[in-house]
Amino acid sequence: MNEDQRLGRLGNTQESTDSTDKPKKDYSKYFDFTNAKVISEEENKKIIRIAGREISIYDQPDYKQGKRRGKEDVQVLRPDSLIPEEMKGIGNGKKYLIRTYGCQMNTHDSENMAGLLAEMGFEPTEETTEADVILLNTCAIRENAENKVFGEIGHLKTLKVERPELIVGVCGCMSQEENVVNRIMQKHQHIDLIFGTHNIHRLPELLKNALYGKEMVVEVWSKEGDIVENMPRARQGKTLAWVNIMYGCDKFCTYCIVPYTRGKERSRLPEDIIAEVRDLARKGYKEITLLGQNVNAYGKDLEGVKYGLGDLMDEIHKIDIPRVRFTTSHPRDFDDHLIQVLSKGGNLVEHIHLPVQHGNSEILKLMARKYTREQYVELAHKIKMAIPNASFTTDIIVGFPNETEEQFEETLSLIREIEFDSAFTYIYSPREGTPAAKMKDNVPMEVKRERLGRLNTLVNEISAKKNLEYQDQIVEVLVEGESKKNPDVLAGRTRTNRLVNFRAPKSVIGEIVYIKVTEAKTWSLNGEMVETAEVNR
Ligand code: 5AD
Ligand code: SF4
């Protein structure tokens, strides 16, 4: 799957090859600081010089620390303002561009950064040549995501040479990786600012240091900090909104970098989430997506209360907002109370994204997913019984170290058994610092690619078959905007997350309309608008 698909903005499915057949990178050279000179060292700031560029390091990523799960309480901070006095108005007449890679969490983080920049007076632009500040909000989930960012970092060098006053920053998950920060400090000295996922609220302060000093500014907290409420937010649209319900992940699946880059699980307080949802409803938003790396663990860390995702969804169910989604789920924590609440329907839409990752129990064990194939199947059936019209989607990894042909075929048989409406499919990509990266792997890349191809063929076949069930049906569609392929056509989604294309006046953008499906394709449906609302699905 590509980024647009991950963001749920385009056609349903997959397609993701990786470049893991290249020789394994030797990162050790990025840790060789024999050419670095320490200029000064204070308690909370160290200045070093590498190849003529001075670098102020306030904090650097440290994997060991990032991995630690301490018992210390997470505080909720409610600062009145995050903008230092001297930064107010600093952006007047200036523009910013944030390029976002990866998942919805990053998209939403970018909205927070945009909010902070807007409070300083900056305006958005899509043109790199117009921008005074460019931020790359990066993704570390697979190697190809990282390669894209390094490509972009390289391109921006020409711009920075032409306009030295331009500020170029790198943030997001890649900044949380030791080797990435070291590589940038050593090899990409046109970068002015590096900050991580835990200190986004410090952007104004860090930008001040980057603007007023000549050094590259590095501040990456290895340990997650507190939860910061009241962050200014520049949401991307007026119809769909992301709402963070929790941060971090404690699952430590062996292939996954997220627990290291996003820190431990921290839930926002229910009252803060509900206030935000009410506010979005008042502002006329039609759909919200509750966000977290592992939303089913919501509430586990809340002191002194037994309150989980089911309780939260039950409260949000009563709020007058037409559609509520949530992502991403982990099967292990998907409990009966949540299923019972979801079966109430109403604004809780009939779409469950439940990553399975693999169809073979031995591989699931090696992945540390903490469920077997049989347990997953049982859960899926339980959900399907409770919510009969639900569409069911998943994430799959092929080519995990030493995956045999038989084990891979169990993934295929699981896809047939569950009949997923669609699936995001990936070739396993080793991530430095994770346990799986140390596992020996004897499956050649051609075999992994060939397996991905077979998997995608099957997933597409089932998607097409499932879409056929929509033929001639009337569906409820929330209109998101013009279709990416043809501005004369509008695009929206059903409650079950099917992409629907149709012709209608632009005035219906942002509205819920009823569409009769005239053509069912593999990844989308075509249809025409109808007046009466006898919805079948
Ligand atoms: N290699 C390939 N895919 C991965 N994912 C997470 N880590 C990796 C990795 N190292 C996939 C999982 C997850 C999705 C967001 O990305 O399927 O659910
Ligand atoms: Fe990564 Fe999801 Fe596993 Fe957490 S639950 S480690 S985010 S795959």
C-alpha cells in the first residue's frame, strides 16, 4: 500500500514492495564521530562541530532509553500558550510547507505543527520555492519510506544553497532513530533543525534557536514526555477530522519500530477527548477517526479507573456527529464490551480494520503478536456475528525471516477463510534495533516478491467479489471532494469505507448523499446520486 492508501484517501488496497534485497547497510560509519569537535558542553546543551558545521544538541535519540517502560506518571499539561513572546508574529509575511510521510498519526501531528506555525503568523504553501520553513514529517516503518525521505533531503540541498535563510527541518519517526540523526549530522549539513515525536510542542522554541543561531539544532527526546493538551491545530479539512485518543505502543511486535519511535502507551483523559469531539460536532465536521497505534489498549494506563475503548465509544455514540471510525486495532485487546458497543451502530460505522499480519501461528509467535490463527479467526467470527454488515480489512506482512512456502500458504488460506474486504500488504522490512532484525533470513527477495504478488492477486479477487455485492444497491456516501483522477467526478466513502465515484454538483462536497451503485470495480464503486434514501448498505 502507499501513503495515500494508508491515509484512507484512495482505493482500497495494497501494493508495497520494498528494497530489502540491497546489501545490508553498514550504519557504523554514522557513529564515527572522530571528526567531530566538542566546542562547548553545558548541562542541557552541547555544541559540536562536524566538517565546519556547528550543531547544538539539546537531546539526542537513545534506543535503550526509548525502549524502557518506566512506571513514572504521565502528566497532562495545559499550557496557555506554546509560543514564546519573541516568536509571536515572527512568521508574518512568511510561508511554511510541511511534507508528511506515513500514517494518520503523522498527518495529525502535521496539523498540530501547522497550528503552531499559524500562531506565529506563517501561512501555508505547497511550493518549496515559496517556503521560508520546510518540515519533513517522516515515517520509519519500512526502509522504502526512509529512502524516500533521504531522497527529498538531498533535493532540498539545492534550494538551501540558493536561499540560505530557508529553514529545513526533519521531524517525525525517523528523527527518533539514532542512525538517522547521526547520518544527518554527518552527511546532510544543510538541515537546520531535527526534532522528534515527543517534543512537537517545542517547535516554536526550537525554530527560534534555528532562526537566530547559525547551528543545526537537534532536540530529540528518547523518552516520551507528558500529554500536551491545548495544542493549536490547523485541521486539513472541514468534513473529516482526526482525534488522538492515545499515544505510543507497548506491544513490541518483533518487526516493528513504532514502540521505539512513539514511546510507551499514554491515554488522553476521556473528558478531553469528548470535549474535542463535541467541539468538532459543533463546527460541523461529519466524520471523526479516533487515532492511536493500538487503540484497543486505550485506558489501560489511566490511574484509578476502569475505562476502555468500549466505554469511550459508548459515550461518543451519543454525540451528534454522523460518523465515527477508529484505527488501529490489535486483536489481543479487542474485548467483548467493545464489540457490544459497536453493534449499536448509529454513528459507529460498520468497518473494522484488524491487522492480522500472518496466517500461520508459528510466525505469529515469532512476531510476538500474542494470538494464534485460531484465536484471530474466532474473534473475527464473533465481530461478524455481532455486526453482520461490517466490512473487514487487515494488514499482512509477507517474507518474515524464514517464512516457508507452507506457512505463506496459510496466509492465503486465512484470506480465503475470512474474506477480507481489502488488505494492506507489505514485504517484511528489517528495522535496525528491533528483535526481528537480528533473525537470520534465508528467503530470497525474488521469493518474497513472488509471494506478495500471489497474495495481492488473491486479495484483489476477493475485494472485487465483495464489491459486486454492492451492484445496484443504494449506499450512504460522505462526499470528500473531487476525484483525484477527474475533477468533474466527485468521490466519497460509504460507512464501510468503500470509495465511491459519481457525478454531482460540487455543492454536495462535505455532505452525506445517497448513491445507487451502477458499476462495481476492484477498488472502487461508480454510481449516480438518487433522491430517496432507501439505503441498502
Ligand atoms: N516491515 C513490513 N511491514 C511492517 N509493518 C510494520 N512494521 C513493518 C516492517 N518492519 C506493517 C504492519 C503494520 C503496518 C502499519 O505496517 O503490517 O500493521
Ligand atoms: Fe507496531 Fe502495531 Fe505491533 Fe505496536 S501493535 S508494535 S504499532 S505492529
